[in-house]
Amino acid sequence: MPELPEVETIKRTLAGKITGAKIKDVEILTAKFIRNVPVADFLERVRDKRIVDINRRGKRLILDLGKDFLVIHLMMAGRLLYHAAGDPRAKHTHLVFWLDNGAELRYVDLRHFGGLFLHGKEDDTPWTSLGPEPLEDEFSMDYFQRVLGSRRGKIKSCLLDQKLVAGLGNIYADECLFQAGIHPAREASSLGGTEVERLHRAIREVLSDAIAHRGTTFATYVDGEGNKGEYASMLKVYRRVGQPCANCRTPISKVRLAGRTAHFCGMCQKAGEGSAAHRAD
């Protein structure tokens, strides 16, 4: 699933191409991807509207259409691609936005889990309940210390809770915990002040680095221009089970936590409460 770095990369690759463009028409090839309004309503509210801006909130892309927000949730395998009108279409192209600059913005989804949502600016939006953006000032050490101190769940599960912090998923939660030297099964409330500080710093560093390398591609993710991310070769633990730790050469392990797989180094990320583990540089 595209996480914060991938969605941010898509936003950045599209911003200069579609901001200010007008949507002349929409070709809906698979109607079920319009998730929350009737198709006729969707078309009426999107046709002839200018894309004022493109933003991201958590793992969602948000196109500002003036009176409405067009929210695109890519989920497992969604893509939003900018193409010249004559380019061949991918097999799983489900919607095409025809722009007045002669290009097309195409929504492609192999797995059919994603979708498009239309919200009036006066409506409650789906990101109202999301936690702070981890690269913004609102994600402060005071905030992070306070919310973790009140949580009894495993720290990996807490990092995946979008109400706690927006945009983290399996890949980057594992990488951040490794960099901070914290075992994914530790109780969140057991983390000491220094550990929370290390984790807070790791979240910002890992996400910033992943964005700088245009995200992580394993199979389906590409940016708005169709290019793969470059961060996969830099991952320290995610999908590296049995491979040597970059720090200590201990084979990377995995464990199931609340139905999700967590990858870690058993030497660098001790499971015992309050244990000290060196940080990956």
C-alpha cells in the first residue's frame, strides 16, 4: 500500500502538471470506483472544474476543485498517472480525467480496493479524525510523549493507528522502530523519554529520506509520471527476513502483531522493557 512517502511523491510529480488545469470531462470506465456519491452527481460536480491545488493528508491525495474536494485513496495498488491523450491505456484504467491542457489524468487500480470520494468543503471530511502529519510542527515531542504514555497497545500497532499519526504503514513503521532501536512488541506506554525522543526523530528522518528517494516500489507503486521509487534498496528490516542486520549481522526476524507482520533485529531491538539498543546510522 502506498504510504506517506509514496503519496507525497505522487503529489509532487503531479502538482506542476495539473494545478490550474480544468477538467473538461470524465470518462468513467468502472463506476464502482466512485465511492460515496452517485455517478451523475460526481460528473456534474467535477466537469468543467479547475484543479485549484493538489494536497496530501495521510495516505490520501486531495484535489481542490473550488467548492469540492476530490479525495483519491490509492489503497493497495492504486495509481494516479499523467499521460498525453494518445498514450496507450493500462489494462486496469478505471477513470480518465480529460484536462484542458490536452493531457489525461488516469486512475488505475489492479486490486480494486481504492476509490474516489467527493466531499463538499462544508462537509465533514474523512481526514478530520486523522492524527497530525509526522513531518509538520503539530507532531511535536510533547504530543508524541503524551499519546504514547496513555497507550497500552504494542508500539508497532500504535504507529499504524492513523488517529495517532497520519500516513505511517507497515514499511515505515518497521524501519522507524529499527532506527530507534525499539522492539515492535514493546508496550507503547513502557517507552522512556529517551526512547520516545529517538522514535520521534527516526520517524521524521526515515520519512524524509524515503521522500527524497521517491518512495518504495516492490510491485505496483509508481509516481504520477510512472516512475518507480528508489528506497527499497535502503530498507534495513522490512522484507529482509533471514538477511543480516546492517548493524550487527544478526538475521532479521519477523513476528505477527495484531494480524500484521513486524520485521526487526532481535539484537538491536530488544524485547525487554526499557532495554537499550543502539541506533542505526
